[in-house]
Amino acid sequence: MKQQNLPPMECLLAAITVAKTGSFSAAAQVLGVTHAAISRRVAGAETWSGVQIFHRHPRGTKLTLDGERIIARVSQGIDLIDRAADPGKKVRRVASVRISTTASFAASWLIPNLELIERESEGVRIEVLTDTRLADIQHDEADLAIRYGDGHWRGVTSEPLFHFSTLVPALHRSFLEKFGPHLNPQQIASLPLIHNADSGPWRSWFAHHKINFRGRPMDRTFSGHDLAIEAAKSGLGVALLIKQLDASPLDRRLLLLDEFSCPDQRQWFLIRKQDHFSSEAGLVAGTIFKLARLNRTI
């Protein structure tokens, strides 16, 4: 056989996967590539075979008559190649799931629980992707995402991780020298406030304690939960921690004021596709929900 006549294997595998899953998006998720990559590979398979393999529809794909013939023959050929390999030397492919989240959530909850999640998910390997931007789940930038907010993201399904979320003020112990050991909500409100991205959580805290909220020049805003905690450790003001994530001792310098906590109006949500997602992603999602709702903290 001339080398130039060899079939493009990755193109054929993409076509077979589309035929099995019924859509380019689902095939991209199974193979761990983008929708555009699947489109290119299927086009390559059609160029090699000289026939149109799929009818494209808004809701998926359907094999043409020529496509049914090509896919059947190619599948038989790949099975023969697979059986030709020495069973003792074949390496089993480990299924993987990509989870996009923030660096702070990854460090405080996901990474400490990662080994347990993988074990409880039948050995599925998890890849953690950190970014402040919400990954485009619909276009397969990640299989799952975990984000903090109100849950109103378009085009995806979101569900709260924890049964509840609690905001707890945290400040440097040096503030006790000024106010003494028994602080009250009004004294806390008079301190420089440390915001994580926006003032929403502090507005909820003020409303819960029946104090009027107003922004002040001495308040500070940081773009990340971990940075807000570091600012509080450095004595720059008082931050709101999420008790379900920050239950472990953070630092001897930092004092948690549990008696002045309040319910969080926002939540950490697990985000996934609205329609279809891989069985591995579903398995991992179920494990994460189970651990989170047992209020497992680190």
C-alpha cells in the first residue's frame, strides 16, 4: 500500500465517534477536542472517502447511505487493528473530565478532595482548569465548571453545591486592641471593608444586621477570594469568608467572628451543559454533589 493512500486515522475516529454519539458536540466531548476540530476531521474523512458521510441538522447528524457503508467498513478495520495488538501490551485509556473553577475554590475545596472524587468516580481522572472567566461549557472548553454567583448563567444548567452558604467576618487580631475582645456589628461596620470583586456580600451582611450600607474611600476591592483573605491577614480591613470553604484555621493572625455571620445570598454552583454530557462528567458531578452536600470541608 502506498503511504499517500493510507486513511487519516484521527479523521476516521472522529467520524466513527460522531456516528455513535449523534452530534459533533458530543463527539468533541468524548474525544476531548473542540467542535471545530471535529468538523475539520470529519471533512478530512469525507475527502479521503470521496463521499458525504453525514447529513447535518440543527439538532445533530444522520449518516448518509454512503456514510453507513463507510463507517461500517472502517469500524471493522479498526477492530481488526485493535485485535492485532498484543493484549498484554495494550494500554487502557483513562477517561478524564475537565473542571473549570477559580484558583481560590480549587485550592480550598477541589484540590484537597480531588483524590477522593476520582476514587468515588470509578477512577475518572480530573483535570483542573483555573480561570476567573466562566469557561464556555457549550463549546467544550471544559466538561464542568464551578462558579460563585446567583446561578443565572445562560445556556447552561447550574445547581448549588452546598445546602447553604454562610458569610463570616474575618479580621486581623490587632483590631481587638482598639475595640477590645467583644466586638459588635456596628464596630465591624466601621472598619475598612474588603470586597471580593463587588460589594454584594457586604450589602447582604449589612442588611442582615439592619445597618445602612454605604461605600467609603477606605474600603478596598480585590479580584479574588484568596486575595481578599490575604488582605485581611495583612490587617487591611475586615473580609467576609465563606464558612463552608474556609472552615479550617486560616492563620493565627486572623480572627473569625462566627457570632456575626449571615446567610449568603449567593452560592457556589456546579455548571454543566443543558442537553447532553459524557457519562464520566455525570459521574464526577454526582460525586461532587454528594461530598459537598455532606458539608465536607477541609
